[in-house]
Amino acid sequence: MPKSLLLPVALCASLLAQETMVLIPAGEFTMGRTKLTPDDKTTMRPRVLLDDRPPHRVFLDAFWMDKTEVTQKQYALFLKANPRKAPYHWTEGQIPAGQEMFPVYNVDWDDATAYCAWDGKRLPTEAEWEKAARGGKEALDYPSGDKITAKQAHYGVQTGPGPVAQYEPNGYGLYDMAGSVSEWCKDWFAREYYANSPARNPQGPDTGTYRLIRGGAWSDSAPRITVFFRNWVRSNQRTPNLGFRCAKPQAR
């Protein structure tokens, strides 16, 4: 092949990423809950539910984010190349019929981290996840606005997950950033982290007991699928309402 037709490796990787990922531009955004509720002004609101405040400005370098949550079909390819424990709802290690394009679930933080590394990516930080979920908009409760309905996200049901990308994407072109399955983030959880979070590319606490999960799930009510709601579980948690998507830095 003539050298003139050869593309630089970085460019090839970028073109490939554009098929399955979205480039989130560098810049600042306001992270956290900006609106006060009546409970915020009393002593009745549990302190742990104040972990989404104070709102604070954060600068992030540009990064890529998966358009959808990792599907069970994609995860099966990973398991074929990297023998490890399959999600426990896979009978005899096989995807249930008709669930190939459902988000993978019943995977813990180590499973998600290993998949992302195998795919040349990593889990998003909590700050990256929130900026991506907001879709380039400021101070809204949901990716699509201050209200959400069952026509915009898969939530508030008891029937389990559904296929990815069945609802309109957000302003960045990302699907299911509210509802569907909650998503693992890279960060450890600390209740008061926002009070002293770095202003540039925060990575979360150095250690902790729980990992952050974001976005809420099919089983959650509307207040738990906002772009700012923080939830946390132990790293070895495997449940039907918890999956992930991957991110990676922009090639330089």
C-alpha cells in the first residue's frame, strides 16, 4: 500500500472511536445540584443526601464516552477472550435469548474495569460522567430538561432492563444517561468530597469503602435518575440494575 494512503495510528483510533463513542469537549461546567429544596433549609434532610452539594465549577480535558452502555453482546466477546465469571443470569454462560442488545448487568466494579481495559478504555470519572450526562446544558435536573417522562427514559418499572438506545439521545448524542441501568464510575465515594474537590479533572478520593454509581436504573423513581444524584455501593456489588459504559482521553 502506498505510504500516502496510510493513516496515522492516532487518526485511525479516532475514526474508530467516532463509530461507538462521542467526543466530550474540554471546558468548564457546574457540577452538583444547583437548586435548593425545602428540606435543605431544615435539619430534617439526612446529611448523606446533601452529598450532591455544593455546586462547583469543574474544568475537564476533552474525553471520549461510549454512546451506549456496554451491551451483553459486547460483554460476551470480552468473556470469550478473557475467561472469567459470567453474569449470574446467563444460564450456562450464555446470554438469555433476546437480551443481546440489553446493557450488561450483574457485573461488579472489577468486571467493568477489566472490560474497559480490554477495550483500550477505562471507566469514566464521576465528573466526566456528570458532564457527559448534562449534554452541554447547565443547571438542568435531567439530560433532557427539568422534567422527565416514560417517553424519555426507562425508569420506574419492575420489568427489568430493556435494549439500549431506545430513547432520544442527549445533547452530546449519548443514550440512556438517565434510567436503564445505573453505571459504575471510577471514583471512590466520599460524602463531603464536593466541598474540596479539585477544580480541574477531579479523580475522586484516594481511598474509600464504596464506589460511585450514576444515572439511576429501571427500578428507580425520577428523583434518583437526575444528572446530579449520587449513589454508592461496594465494589463487589452485582445486581440486575447496575452496568457501565467506558470512556477514554482524547488522543493528543
